[in-house]
Amino acid sequence: MRKSRSFLLILTLWICSVVNGLVYLVELGNGHDASAFYAWQIVFGVYVGLSAAVGLIYFVQSQS
């Protein structure tokens, strides 16, 4: 149960980061000034990266 939950967390965060990147590309494609959005995206990207790393560590530890 625990393994599947951590995997689901990593998958959800990955999907969120992909959607976030797509939204940013659409904003740039529409010609909007996305500098404020870009700053938010960096913060979100760091959060996703750290969360995925922590989830991966827990996942590896639960395997052994």
C-alpha cells in the first residue's frame, strides 16, 4: 500500500510539472509577458523537484 502511494505521489507531481510547462509554453506562444508567471514556475519547479526527490528516497528505502 505504501509503495503504491509514494509512486502515485511522484506520478501526480510529474504530471503537474508537465502541465505547468505546457501552460507556460502556451502563454509564451500567445505573446503574453510571462515574467511573473516564470518566477512562479521556478518556485513550483523547485517544489516539485524536492518533493519528487523525497518521494523517490522513501520509495527506494521501502524497497530494501
